[in-house]
Amino acid sequence: MVSADVARTIVGIIGNVISFFLFASPIPTFVNIYKKKTVEEFKPDPYIATVMNCSLWVFYGLPFVHPNSTLVVTTNCIGLTMELIYLTIFFIYAPKKGRIKVVGWLCVEVIFLGVVASCTLLLRKTHDQRSTVVGILCVIFVVLMYVSPLTVMMKVIKTKSVKYMPFCLSLANFLNGIIWVIYALLRFDLYILIGNGLGTLSGAMQLILYACYYSSTPKDDDGDVVKPSEVQFSGSNRPARPAV
């Protein structure tokens, strides 16, 4: 009989793999930016937000905040690294205004994280107290990051077309949410459960909409269909980031 800890580790590793592919989904877009030497109309907003999200989850998973959360740290360290690489590429090829925006927001995030870390470690003495403070902040940012997919779902309903909602990303978001919900239940973690419960619900709603409106999506404008990576980067339908 497999113990709960072993099962949790296996599930967490699977979650890391799925999360990696979600984090890697914009790579084609950045390869395109590198080739063209310009960011065109793309915005860095989703990636700046994801840096904040990943940073908070990394802090949440550290031993002195929430012990036994190594796989939460690994997946978000990978995500944080990839997001910073994306922002570096954006910075290199962006106009001055875009560069200032990236640097400015990253500085704000560093200051915010410093304040959160200092207050948490100095004013909260137990793991439970620290987990509560950081966990609540993580959930708040996760909720904010699900606003974009909701906007896209409304667009699908209005246009009766799924061309702005790539099936692969919707399926990956759903599977990612399911895996991390299971992870959270094996050793109960309220904050991971809430964040990924929302992710599962969002992914399920997207798949249902895809099934409902796939047949009504025009087939004669395939040239206008937005590629997953392009959609993500523009911020109109970036994949909901792994909420761990």
C-alpha cells in the first residue's frame, strides 16, 4: 500500500511536469520576437504578474513558512526563472517605454516581497501563522490572475467562436488544476486547494465552452486564429498560471 506521503510526492512530480509545459507555452512567441528583433504590440503584463505569483508561492513553500512543500518550491522556481527569461528578452527588444515599465514593476514587486517577508518572519513566529499570512496573499493573486480567462470566456459566448481560446491550453490548465487539488488533499493544504480549485473550475468551464461552440467557430478564417503563445503574451488569454 502506497503511503500518503509517497502518493503526494508522485502527484507533485506530475504537477511539476504539467506546470513546466504551461510555463513553456510562450516560447514560440519569444523565438519569434528574437527573430524579428521587436516586441511589436505585445505587452509584458502577464509575465510581470506571474513573477509576483511565483515568488509568493516560492516563499510560501520554504521550510520556515510551510514545511514539506519542496515540490511547490521547485515548480515555482522553474516558473519564476522562465518568466524572468521572457521579461529579459522583452526588455532587450522593447522600446524605452516598455523597458521602463518592466524595470519599474519588478522593483515594486521586489519591495513588496521584501515587506511581506520581513513582516511574516518578524511578526509571525509559528509555521501556521506564517502559512496563513502568505497563503492568503497567494490566493488573492491567484484570483486576480483568473480575471483574464473569464474575459476570454465571455468573448467566446458573445462571438460563439473558440478561436481565441486554444484547446490545448484549456486542457492543460484543467489537468494542472486537478493534479494540484489532489496534491493539496493528500496532506490538506487549504491555500493550494483554493487556488487550484479555482483553476480546475476555470479549466472545466473553458472545455465546456469549447465543446459548445467549436462547431459554430468559422472554419474559413483559420489565418486569423491566434496561436496559443501569441494569445498568452498579448494578455488576452494567457494560461492561468499554476496556482502553487
